[in-house]
Amino acid sequence: MVDKFFKKLSKKVGFLIGIFTLIFISGFPFVVMFFSSLKTERQQYTFPPTLIPEGGITELTLENYINVLNPEIFPFFRFFGNSFLVASISAFVAVFLAIFGAYSFARLRYSGRKFLQRSIILVYMFGGILLIVPLYQIVVSVNLANTHFALILVYLMQVLPVSLYMLGNYFRSVPYEIEEAAIIDGCSRIGAIFRVVIPLSKPAIIAVYIYAFMISWNEYLFASIFLRSPSLHTLPIGLEQLFYTEHFVWGRMMAASILTALPIIILFLGVEKYMTEGLTAGSLK
Amino acid sequence: MLKKIINLFEKEKYLGWFLIFPSMLIIAGLIFYPVLYNFYLSFHEVIIGIEMSYVFVGLSNYIDLLTDSGFWHSVYLTLVFTFSTTLISTIIGFFAALLLNNKFKGRFLVRGIVLFPYAAPVISLVFAWRYIFHPVFGQFNYLLTSVLGVIPEPIAWLEMPRYALIAVIVFNSWRMFPFAFLMLIARLQAIPQDHYDAAKVDGATFWQRLRYIILPQMMFVIATIFLLRGIWNIYKFGEIWLLTRHLNVLSVYAYRTAFSQFNQGMAATITTSMFLMLLGFIILYIKKVLKW
């Protein structure tokens, strides 16, 4: 009896230790980011490292946030706006095209479809780094270097395959009967897509949009190759370049980091369930 | 009615192609064509001027590359990085999935926190980790020297190539474990409850359940994670370059060759070689591990 009690207790304690280790590992860098963003430059440099400055919690300040949000001190809004523009347009076009493409894969029967589907899977074997030289050459030769347009095209290319894949998985899970009924009632295929498929897959479509948005929001490689003028910089390249200038202040970079991450984390957690379903559908045999 | 349906099938042929056409055009034009173009460039020297011009140099880029010891060192670093990061992130993801497969209060909150590293943009995370890896004021050195006493002296993790490899592996394993976690927990939750019940009746311990019930069911997902993450890690650039400039993996080597030395023909040779090596690995992996 006592033996059983201790066995149960040790199991419970082990489990709790596991959970707290997990929370610590995942969350600690964010805690560091958060407290650093509230400290003055002098307070950053303490040994041993502390999260809260010596004088206690009242020593913390919002000064970094005020400075980061002031366009005369820190170009945060400009970078944010550029990132938002590029990411929202490329994600929108990708999802729009992928709805029709994925529908074609999921519902229509025609010769050559298997071949096209396989070639989309093949894309997984390529990475952005393989394309830096040829895309740079092409972009320069058609005079699109240093434009957002070039970046939007490249991001569209990067998110389109995964959007096709995810949406295809969702469409296959929507019962075909409803669509069939609409078609028999005289609705065309295209009409059925707009009136039946899109409304029924709305959460999935939003999830794919946010996933595509996140990928573009994160992208550094092509932005660093294509964009020269600081006025066009997106967040990753803009913040990175500030790190190497005299404007570099730890607290400000941390405040900017939090403001960059927060909207994305919230969006991600909001649609994570649908995203995971779409991404893992193929591998859960 | 019947005529209408036949008519529909007749039209579907064209409709199918019509609907996928714009997507295929973009993928073909911006992925497949550039990859071929890259292959073509790898046999040329690219002269950058007002007009770009290409001089055919045959295999000389490849010969220069394969006889360059710096290249082989990059291959070595890339393989160590890819393998360690994939392995560590899968192991952490696996334990996280096992823990969160239990029902408890606050489970959804913990799940949310676990996803933070994966959801947050890289640029935000690298600033936090550059601070954590700071040689004097960083928490990482403090933990290893003063708390655990594993190393006697603080280390400049991001400034020395030897240690940069470790720092990059730590950072990327941390960032990518939630991906493995998501795939693994989805599979765990699909294991039917009666499997566990049967094991319980037989009096199986936790380790026995892990070994004989959970692991066999997970093998396919684990193999898939290894394949996908392996490919993505070999090509990884931003998560390495943004954390430290002192780790010359193949992607960094190609980037520098293309945009610091502006030797774009050689950069094309490096990336083409990367792709060919990966192709070899994938074929081997699919044949030996996945046994398709």
C-alpha cells in the first residue's frame, strides 16, 4: 500500500519536473528578451546575469519601446510596413492560386495530374540557397533588382508548393456530396468552388494564408540579395543591419524583436490546429 | 442529366489543366528553370559588369572546388550540423510529445509555450540568443561555468568557429524541436486507446510500453521527420548566418562566394554540388531506411 503510494508520487513528481523543464527550455529565451527590452543599456551588463536589475522591478523602463516606435530614432515602422506589404501580397496571391490548383489536384481527373503532383513534391528537394545565383542573375537582367516586386515573386514561389499541398489535403477531407449536389443543381465547377468549397474550408484557407505570411515575414536570404536601399528593407534585414551600426542598443533590439514576434506568435497559435492538420496529413499513415 | 454529366467529364480535362496552370507556371519558371540555369552557370565564369557575360570554362570550376580543402571542411561542418540538429530536435520533440500526451490542467497553455520557438521569427530569436551566448554577461556561460561547473573558463561561443558549431546546433535544435513535437504528438494521439489498455492488463511498465507499443507505431513519422528536416537543415542559411558569421557551412560558403567575392560561376558550382550530394543521400535513404 505504502509502496504503491510512493510509486505513484514519484511518477507524478517526475512528470512535473518534465513539464517544468519543457516550459523552461521553450520559454527562457523569451523571458530574457522581455526583461532586456525593459532595461537601460547599463543594466544589460551585469555579472552574474540577472533578469531584473539590482534596484528591483521598479527600475524597469518602457523607454526602449518609446524609442523604437519613434520614427526619428528607429526605423521600425518602415521595416514593419515593408514586411507587411511583401508578406501579405505574396501570401494572398499564393493562396488564391493554390485554391484553384489544389482543387484541380483533389477533385478533377485528367491525364498528367499524377505527374504534376509528383513534380510539386519534388520541390521539397530544393532549397532557397540553390536559387541565389540564378535568381540574382535573372532579377538583375530584367531590371528588378532593389524592388519589392522581385521579392514578392520569390516569396510567392517559396510558399506556393506548400500551400498547394496543404489545401489539397483539406479539400480531400471535405465530403464531395455537398459539391456534387450543387453541381447537379446547375452550379458550374468554378461556381461550386466559390459557393461550396471556399466557405466550407474557410478556417483551413486562413491557416494556409497565415503560414504563407509567416514564411515571407521570416525570410532573410533573398531580401539580403535583392534589396539595396534601406528604405525598402524588410524587418529581418533591416534589424540585422542595425546590429552592426552605432545605433545598436540591446534594449531597443529586444523591444523591436518582441514587436516583430508578437503578432506572428498570436496568429500562429490561433490557427495552429488547422495548420498542423494540413501539414501532417500525408505523414500519418 | 446523363448527357450533362458526360459533358462535365469532357470539360474537366481542360478545366483541371486550366486551374493548375498558373501555379505550375510560377513553380516551373521560378524553381525548375533556375535550377537548370544554375547547372548551366556552374560550367561558366560569370563576369559582372554593366552587361553580364559568361565564359565557358568546362569542368574547371568543379576541379577547383573538389581540390579546395575549404570546401571539404564546409561539407564536414554541414554534415555535423545537419545530423546533430535533426537528431537532437527530434529527441526533445519526442519527449515533449510523450509528456503532453497526458491529460492535465493547463495542457493547452504548455502546448502553446512549447510552440513559441517555432512560431517566432528568426530575427527576434537570434537577438535573444546572441545575448544568451554573450561571453561575459550571457546566461549560457554562467550556467556552464558557475552553476554546473562543466567548463572552467567562459567561452566566446559565437566568435570562434569551433564553438560556433556548438552554438548553432544548440540554437537550431531548440528552434526546430516544436516541429518534431507537432508531427509526433499527432501520431501519438492516433494510437488507439485499447493498445494501452491491453498493455496495462499485461502489467507492462512505462519503458516496455514505449519500446513495444509506442516506438513501432512512430517509426514511419520519425523517418519522415528525419528526411524532411535533413533536407531543410542541409540548405539552412538564415538561422546560421544571423547567429554567427564564423561557421562556414556550405550555404554560407556559397553565399560568400556569390556576394562577397562575386564569383558567381563558382557559387553555382557549390550549390549544384550540394544538390547532387543531397540527391545521393535521399536515394540511399529512401532505399535503405524507408524501403519504398
